[in-house]
Amino acid sequence: MSKSIIIFGVINKKLLLPFFLAATEIIYLVFNKYYPVHAENLILQIYGLSLAEMSIKFLPCILKITDKEELKQKEETIKKKRCVHYTILTALYLISTGISSGADLFEYYLNDGKISYSGSNLFPNIDLILMSIEMVFMILVSICLLKYKYYKHHIISTIIFLIFGIISELALGTYFQDNGKFFIGKAIRLLGTAFDASYYCFQKYMMEKFYYPYWNIAFVPGLIMFIFSSILFIIVLINPKSETPFIKTFYSYFQLKEGLGLPIGKIIIVFIIHLILCPLTILNIFYFSPNFILIIFQFSRIARNIMTNGVDKLYCIVFYVIQFFALMIHLEIIELNFCGLNKYTKRNIEFRSEEDLLFEGRDSTIGINSIEIDAGYTIDNAANNEKVFEMKEQEKETTNE
């Protein structure tokens, strides 16, 4: 075993997925911040997001993936519970999105119709304190729903993440407000983090426990948004002269001084970015634990803080680095190789299980390169070829008469 106090956990190409997703989210933030047109067209933006989500349905056709074999094992269970599962998924999505939208709306009126540039609409705009609390919610929900186990390296990293999240936001002065409405808005977002964590964990539950295809799960929020945006669009067409904000901004969006090119270009670019974000999001949940979504939250918030606060607050980068390091420990991308802090990482648990399987199932009468798997049968592992395994019938012992 390595003597280094800090070592890498299981590293593979799939780990690039959450970082690609985080990079795309940051690109969206930069685009939304510096694009010449800052106006938003809520309806067209939701339409674009819904179509991007629904386009995931074409992914199995493009990648030539079939779900027949995976579903075969639990076909009967899925048939009986499909309606219940998708109803719960829909309810969690509606509640989570509703609370997040309510918080945005509250912030909109709190700031007299001004609101800071938004994220990609896939991830909640939360500060590092609320993000730390969402990490705790994800742990609790995944313990109850997914039966995940958490050990001392998870607890220690979560505490460090929470502490430096609080320090970061206090250093930025985020919570130095004497406006009671500000804290009401934060309370709404706090409630949203609980449902947001539940939504991500339930998606994982459906895929991990019941083998639902991820493209079907991702299709559900896309369909909901499409129906919702269609209803709004009908309302807009029926009441073109209404002073309701979302109706008024829909028509004014096409009457900007920049002309039609830039506003339409913004809608197209936003759609393309979401076309990348949506499949990456569901693939992250499919391949990893829901906690990996926190990587996106972390990078998104850091990028937002740097762009919003400027160079006078760059010292907060030290706090961000410590938080990021704690998050990598929590996700077991980095392991602390001392005081037994990496004894119960997934990698080491699997390693010990393999050792137990090798040594407990071995018959002492058989050679060191043979493993007995059943009465009369062994697997021969050639010493000079790690990947060649041969199963053969054991030779019967002969006795001299």
C-alpha cells in the first residue's frame, strides 16, 4: 500500500463527466453574463430546455442501446410499480421546481424587477451554505432510500465543507443583510434544497433499484416543461396586450434596440448549451452517486462569485480550494491514507471482498493458482497470463492399493 498520506481513489474516464458538466455550466454563466442581450424570454427559454430534455429519448437510437435485457430481470415489478414511481418522480420535480421558481420570483420583486443573471435552469442558484445543507440532505435521503452507508471520511469532509462554505459566504458579505425579506427568500431556498436532493436521489433509486432507462427518466421533466411552456404560450397569444410581466417581456424581447439577430441568436445558443447539459446531467446520476451533482453546484457558485465580486474578493479562492478538496474526499476521488480514514472507501471495501472471495473459497489440496468454485470444478489462473482463466474438472485422487 502507498505510504503517501493523500492518494487517488478509483480514477477512470467516466469521472470526466461531472467536470465536463461543470465546465458547460460555467460556459453558460459566462455567456449569460457577457452576451450583448441581457433580456430574457421566459417562454422560449423553457421551450428550449424542454426540447433539450426530451431529445434524450433519441440517445439510445444514436448509441444503439437497448434496455430489453436490463428490464427483463425486474419486468414484473416495474409493471406493477411504474405508475407509482413516475408519479412520485413527477411530484418531486414539480415541488422542487416550484419552490425554486417561487424563490426566483420572490427575489425578482425583492429587487424591484431586477435579478442577477441566472444559471442554466437545471441547477438551483444556491449559495455555498445552502449547498452544504443540500449535501447533508443528500446523505440523509440516500441512507433512507438507497441504503448507502457513510463513514468517518464522509462525515469529516462534510463538516469541513460546511464550515468553509459558511466562512466563504460571510467573507463575501452574502448574509450581512438587515432586510427580513432576504432571509424569507433564503428560507424558501432552504426548503427547496430538501426536495431537490430528494429528486436527484429518487432518480438514482429508479435507475439503480428498478433498472429504469435513464432516457425515460430524463424525458419526464422535459415533457412537463413542454406542457407548461405550451400553456404559457397560449396565454400569451390570447392576451397580447396584457401587462403581466412574462407576457410583456415576451413581445418586448423581439423589439429590442439590438434588432432580431442577437435575441434569436441567444435563444439558439441557449438551446444548444442545454442540448449538452441535459444528457450529461442524467448520465452523471446514472454512473455515480447523486452527490456528484455537488461538483457542478460548487464550480457554478465559485464562477458566479468571481464574476460578481471582482478582484477584491479573490482571497476567497483559498476557502473554495479547501471546500473542493473536502468534496473530493467525500466523493472518494481523493483518499486520506492515515488514521484509517480510507479503510471504508468503496475501493478498499471491494478490494477486501475480492481477497475474501479468493482465500475463503480455496481448497488447500489444490495448487496456489487454482480456485475451487464448486464441487469438482476449479478455475486455473495461469501465473504468466493475468487475464487467462480456465475452468476444468478436477482430477480424481488415486490411491495405491
